Amino acid sequence: MRRGRTLIFVFLIIVIMGVVGFVVYTQYIAKPAVVEQPPFTEVYIAAQPIPQGGTITADLLTTIKIAPENVVEVMYAITEQGDLVGKTAKFQLDQGVVITSSMVGAASSSVTIPGPLWASLIPTGMTAISIPTNRFALSGYSITDGAHVNLNACFLFVDIDPTFQTILPNKTAALTSTGFPAEGGPSVVSLSVGAGDSNQGRLELDPSLQQPYYLLPSEGAQRPRLVCQTMLQDVVVMNSGNFSRDPGATIDSPPSVITDANGNQVPNNPPPDLVTLIVTPQDAITLTYLINIQQTADTQTRLSMTLRNPSDLARYSVEAATLQFLLSQYNIPVPAKLPYALEPRLNKLLTTIPDPADPNRSINPTTIMNP
């Protein structure tokens, strides 16, 4: 019995020592097998958008690693940088696109770009549209080519008759006679309308006399209601003023020259009366609508732009400005009807201001908006 127990203990010790030895060997002595990674090939891609006709430089490129079986002959490997740098993009290359030999040309002269050269500056999916402008809308001409702006619009709203599609109040007239013509005549209804031609009013009851009376508006037309709102945010200005008509000119071409009264050649650089914006196709349709209603003689729609920092990419939620918004937002009280007043009476604010350059001359502020 004692000999059997000894054999069992010896066997257990041997098993434990074997397990400990195996663990020590696998954890500290044996080196893990190194799994060989398949070799990758680095090929060039566009590190940033490259415009059509743009020259490819080293700072416009970066590389990615792809499996050798996915590499084709038209790609440019990292060892072929000299074959790629200096060539010209045949069309717009978006960021991250793998560059192939079919996308580039040997030189700018070998790349045919249809249309004007500045069309390649318009990003894919965007479009350019020109809108009329002036000194006020361009923030004192501080907005120039490449600026980032917000576009604001102001409208005047009025109530109209939905059937007539005419401004309220309607005109009224009195019917003096109705009925059919004499016997034997054509069976049509004849109407005779009296010459009233007055604005439609409303019937009210005098609280003191308890007598009804017909109330007419004191003004012929209703007063429109003004509202202003930001329509577009972070819009890029492509160009201010006219583009050059020279087929070989670029967007940065110097302005043409004119001859002054003394026969000297001076740059022809008048203040811009329009500005070209890069917008989405939907925003272009919106601007087309605004331009058409702005150009109508009786429409008082105004477009203006505000200059913003080009690094500011945020979009802000703004509330439309109305008279009610101004009163509540800025805590403007409506003046009370007092039993006393200033003398002399003040019916309107000044419409002219002194000209700083000429004290004997006055400036109409409206000319800033409508030069």
C-alpha cells in the first residue's frame, strides 16, 4: 500500500512539472512564429481636389497601399513620381481618387478644356450665377473675388384677394339696375353699375350711440409688411464685375485700359454692378427667382451680402427680422399716447445727411442702396 501511494505521488509530481515546463517554454523560451505579410504597393492619389487643367505638383499628391494583385499598369507607383509631377489634369480630380495615365496629359497645351478657363474653378455639383449688386449690397465693396459671404433678402408682403389676385382693399360700386332686356330681345342679363369706385370698408357699431356706421380706410393702398432673412450661408464669390471677353484670359487677368481726357492709358476698373456666386443648382433656382422679382419696377425686394471669415464653416440658425421681432427681441416699447407732445411736431426723420467732403452739399442715404 505504501509503495503504491509513493508511485502515485511521484506520477503527480512528474505531471505537474511537465505542465509548468510547458508553460515556461511557450511563454518565455519559444518565440512566436512570425506571420509574413504579403508585400503592398504604394500608388499615388490626389491629396486634395485638382481642377481641370491644373498642374500636378508633389504637394497635391499622397499615396495609399494596395495589394499587388489590384495594381494595374496605368497607375503611378511611388517609384514613378517623376513621371507624374508636372503633368496636367485632363478633368477635375476629386480628393482620394487614384490617378491613372488616362487622367493626366503631358502638358497644359495637350489638355483641351472646353469653355472658359475659369469654369474649371467651379467644383463638381455646383454652378455659378450672377446677381445684380451695388455698393450697399457688397458691404462697401469689401467683398471681392474668393470671399465667403452670407446672402440676405428683404421682402414686402401685402394681402391680396385670392380670386382677383389684386391688392386689398377691393374697390366697391353700386348696382343701379339688374334684369333682362325688353321682350323680344336676346336673353342676356344686363347690369348697370354706378360710379362708386371707393375702397371696401367694414361696418362697425358705435359703442356710445349704438348706431352702425361704415368705416373706410384712410389710405388708398395697404401698408406692406417688411421681413428680412438670411437665404444662403457660406457662399463663395467667384468674381465681382464682368469677366474678360478675351478667350485666352484667366479670371485674374488685369482689367482692360481706356484713354482719359489727357490721352493717358488708365485701367478700366469701374465699381462692379454684379457679382458671380458659386452655389448649388437648387440655390441657383432660388436666386433666379429673387433676381426676377427684384428687377420688377414695383417690387421692393433687396439682396445684400455680408462678409465672413473663410475659415468659419459653421451654419447658424437665425430668425427672420420683422417689426414684431424687433419690438420683442430688443425690448423696444411702443410709445404711449400722452396728453402732451413736443413742439414743433415731428412727422418724419431726416432723409439727407451733410456731406463730409462738402458742407454745402447733402447726401441722400437711399442713393447708397440705389446708386
